[in-house]
Amino acid sequence: MTGLKLNPILKDTGEASILSERFQIPQQDIILTALNLSGVSSDLPEKRVRFRLTPNGTQKDFYFALCVNTAPTPFKLTGSAIYLADEKIGSVSFIENDTCNDNYFRREGTELTLNTNSRSSCAGCAICGTYSLDADDKGRLLKKDILSQRITEILLEHGQKDCSNLYRVTVCTGCFGSEKTTVNHILDLSEVLEKFGFKGILRYIGSEITSESALDKIAERVPHFALSFSTEMFTRREKLLRKIKSRVSFEDIKKTLNGSMDRGIEANILYVLGLDSLSSFTEGFEQLQPLMNHFPVVNLFQIYSPEQVLLRNGEANRIEYYLEARRILEKMYETSTLRPESWENYRPLWYLSFGKEKKNDIRI
């Protein structure tokens, strides 16, 4: 365990109870938010693990991927339970080492994420921890014949004959190096998936598609496309992101989201909460919210290595920061039909409720 001395994001369930009353947020949501931010201490040898967690007081399972022993934390993973300050807060199952896989399923097996560009070899962003995970991807899948072969293997591994049951396929991967290469890969993947009977949404997570011509080409040739712009933060972009990502300006992001919506493309952003001040967070989302037709994916910033604690914005060392951010977004989307989906995000702000609404979506 690192020698850093920090006040915990959340001390105990008593504090969670007080905050629950103050913010009108379920106590479990506050505890699970703090857990995602804090990681766990454990005797496990792994640096990061993933598992299912059933919080006390619920019969709902949530999926977590947490860092182990990387920063001081009041949460402890022992056996099949997690404790906060020696009080059990939930039961865990299916614990495994968190590796950088070339594929995984979500949404009860109907959403396939493909890491086609060897994400384990991607490095350069100070906020990322992918480089520290054990590599379990199988090299770059950038040619159509290699893609086809690997998709065949994945389907066999999961007992599926084709891709006709898939709601969405997501390309979540390291930077390709250029917009042209990125677009060509998306078009190739769309063509390959079509041969496997895929009729769902093809989604790209990244920041390398920004031009009108690229959006035109994709809109013309991909029947159902979604763009999740990997924005990460609104400030300190040049300091914390690799150059290929930081050179994309906030105005570029706005223009790309707007251009996507104009072409009937599903558009949102990926954002990492904990790096900007609350005022910068609010200002950024006030500008981007009208330009998205899918709820943004707001990830909580996790500490993969001890020194990353210092990357948090000073305000973000208190749980209230995250609860305020949650209320800000709930107010922005109060009259909208867009809502966060639990299966889309394993580091979320929302678990059992969204504002005054109970969340009853798919969780795994």
C-alpha cells in the first residue's frame, strides 16, 4: 500500500446516511460511488479485479472493476464480501483479474465490445491505467479476413451462430493514428459484421473522427452508427492527454457532435469525472448537452497508480463534489428522455436512482 496520507472519500456508512438525507440520494448509491473512487485493500495478488457486487438492502447485481491496494482506502475486499470501515456493504461473486481483453459482452450478452487495435499497447495519457493491465488481447485485428476469423472464434466461444441478436457492437480501442485509418477500419468492420447477420448499431469510441467528409462517408455506408467522442476532460487536456487527443479542441468536439446529429448519427461523449473543477464541468456540459442525442457516459476517475491521486482536481477529493455533479446533470436532463444505462458504464454516478426516478435498467 502506498504511503500517501489522504482523507477518505467516504469514512463510513454513518456519513453515507447523513449525505443521503442531505442530497436525497439512496445511501447505496453514495457508498458505491465512493467504492468506485476509492478502490479496495485486499490480500489478493492482482492489482485490479472485476466482479459482481450485490449491495446490502438490494437484490440487484452491479459489475465493478476496481484497483487493489493502489491508494489508501476504507474499503476492504475479503473473501466474498466488501467492507466499509469494518461494516459489510455487499456480497461479491465471479472475482477475476482485470485484463485488457480483445472482446467482452455487456447488456446480458447483446452488446459486444471489440478491442481491435491492441489497446494494451496504447500509452501516453496520464489519466489512463490500461498500460498497467495484463494484456489479453490478440494483436491488431485491422484486416477484414483477420476480423472475420476472430469474430467467428468469439461466436463459437459464446455458443452463438451469428451476430443477429446483437443490439450494438462497440469499437473501443487505442488510437489508430489518423482519421483516414480509423474511418477505413469502421467501414471494414461494418462490412464484416453485415456478413454475420448484424443489423444493430456500430459504435466507435474515440477522438480521431472530426471532419465533415469522414462523417459523410460513415453516414453513407454504415446503416446505424454511433459516435462516442472520447473527451475525458474540459481543462488540462494538453497536460494529461497524449498529443493525438489533446490537439482536438473543445470547439472541434462541439462541431463533431453537431455534425453527427445532423447526419442522423447517435452522438454523445465519454467524460472522466474528477479532473475538472465543478464550475468547468458545469460550463462544459451546458454547452455540449444540446449537441448529444444519447446520454453521456460519465466515468469516475479511478486511481490505477499512487501518483495518479495527484491528478484529481482539488475539489474532487470530497464525496460532495460527485454528488453535486450528479445533481447538476440530473437537472440538465430532467425534462429529457435520455437516461444513463447501467450496462454502458461500470464506473457510474447512478446505481439505484436518477433524480426522483428509480433505475430499473439492465445492469450487467
